[in-house]
Amino acid sequence: MGKLTIIKHVRVFDGETVSGPKTAVIDGSRIGDDSLADDPDPSAVTVIDGTGCTLLPGLIDCHVHIRDAAQLASCASFGVTTVLDMGCIPPEKSVELRAARGPTTWLGVNLPAYEENSRHGKLFKLFGGVTPDHAVHNTDEAAKFVQDRVDEGVDYIKIIADVPGHEQAVLDRIQAEAEKHGKLTVAHTAQYAAFERSLRAGFDVLTHVPMDKAVDETITERMREQKTVAVPTLSMMEGMTNSWVLWGISWLTLSAERNRSFEAALQSVAGMREAGVPILAGTDANNSGIMTIAAGKSLHHELELLVRAGSTALEALRAATSLAAHHFSLQDRGRVAPGWRADLVLVGGKPDEDITVTQQILRVWSAGEEVPVTAVTRETGCAVM
Ligand SMILES: [Zn+2]
């Protein structure tokens, strides 16, 4: 038995439901069995009074763009212990982030597949970091793109399904090749037409929601049938609605995304939820300077927005823990149960009743190691005994 941390009298959200007050145990890098607390060696034990607090699995942000290892490390101080990076520009940066052994785990797609003259193609050209060689122009290049990413060791395959953008045959080929390699596909879909085309291609995860027109039953039923997963990134959709800079860029790049409605985004999430589509928490955190969203901190706002779109607080918590882990095949995390990785967040209060309580962060552990917390916003109990 290694060093134990015993948290007493704490409510526990195990990834599904809340129980307790009870005892929770951290045994090295894993969550231990409660019985370890019965007769511990006092010299190797830290005991914390969790009265009035709730213990959660470490939070997972399913859509980020991380700038560097320092920013990655700071995510954990906000309880975000796993991030899924949905596009690294320049793509070489992914090597450094993948190798970072900080408190936050980075998984990513490296370079996304994009069409050279699409809105994103134009933006990438404008802000640098890619050459025309990086773009996917036809079905042969689609196959090569997937093979190259697989050779780099990516975790998922990302496609920017802009409209106008790739021909349907290119999208279909990316999906077919990714399936061959057993890779999950994630498609950027910020327009209604992009949803239609991406569902036709059969992509596994659709990220963003349209703001030109809310998704309707035709779309949500198809998502349910195809078991498509949604990562709406409401934080980004909200930010885009209010951004004059983005509005200007849309004019410059002749994008159809000029007509934006955050209400359409909220309606889309409500419709997906009603249809039983799994909805995961992702923020699109980035440092682009155009529409910057703070990594780590922003996930808590995303949870608030999911609740605003109709989710219960418990559903929002699942969206950033067990449900995210399940759909992105993270098999060691997202739950509080013996044997699981000890990525944990202790918050002061009941986040299952009031989602804003996730912001009352008292302590964070990553693989059993305590991480300094910077986001404490109020004094509560939970003292070391
Ligand atoms: Zn993104």
C-alpha cells in the first residue's frame, strides 16, 4: 500500500449519479477501495474533511486548441485534467504537446483535413502555419491524409466540413479510410448544410452547432439512428455571435456564416437532447486572438450554457466526465470508482443542484498527484484533518 489520501464525509458524483456523504480513497495514482480507510498507517495518510463538498471525476474538455505546454498545465488548476485538441496549427506543435507530461492529459488530431479555398482554408492562409500541401484536394489525397495522421500517432481524425468546401466524395473517403484504421472521426460543422453532408459521410462526432438555422428533426433523427455524438461548443457559438471581428472576416472570406443566431445554437442542442443524441462538453478554447477562449476556465461556462440549453446539471456533469470518456474511448477515467485513474476535483457545494458550483474548486488531483488550484472563489470547509 502506498500513500493514501482519505476524504471523509464527502458527496461523490461517480460519473453517473451522486451518493454519500461517504469516504473516498486515493491510493497512489488510482482510486482505492473504501475499505483501505478502515485501518490505515497514520504516517502515510492524509485525511481531508469533505463535509459539504462533492468529489467529481477530473473534467474532460472535448474541443480545445492548446498553445503550449504551460497552458496545458494550467488547465488542471481549473479541474480540467484531460483535453482533446481538435487541430494544431502549425501541426508540428502536436509533438511537444503529446510529449508533455503535465497534470493535464493531451490527446489530439494534429492537422485537420480542410479544403484550400474554404473559409478555414482562407483563414489558415491568412494567419500562416500551413502550405497548400497541407490541404486535401481530392479523394486520393483524402486517403493519404488519413494515412499520414495515423503514421503520426493521432488519437482521432478531424475534418473541417465547411460549405463551400470538399466534395461529398472526399468526405466519404476520409470516413472510409478512418474506419479502416479504427479511428474516430470528428467533423467541424457550424452550418446546417455541413450537418447534412457530414451525416451523409457518417462522421462519428459533429462539433459546433449551426447558427444559420437550428437543426431540425430530420437531422436529429438521423443523428440518433447513426449514433452520432455532438460536441456543440456553445462557448464558441456564443462568442461568435457577438464578434465584430469575425463578422468582418466572414465578409472578407465571402462566408455564408454572416447570419449568426445563438438562439439557433441553443435550439439545436435542445433538439438533439430531446432526440437522445449524446451531448459532450467542449469549448473550442484557443488563443487565436480573433475569438480567444481561455482553456480550463471556459469549461465551467460551457456547463452553464448546456444547462441553459435544457440539460439538467447532472447531464452537464456527465457530458464533461463519464459520457466524454465513453465516446472518446478513454477507458481509465471519467468515473470515481476503485481502480480508475485518480483524476479528481473537490468542489464546495452541490454541482448536481447548481452547475455553477463546479467553479468552487477546492482541490484537484491528477493521477493521484495534487495540483495547485488557482480558481478558488470562496472559503468552505474541506480542511485537512
Ligand atoms: Zn476548434
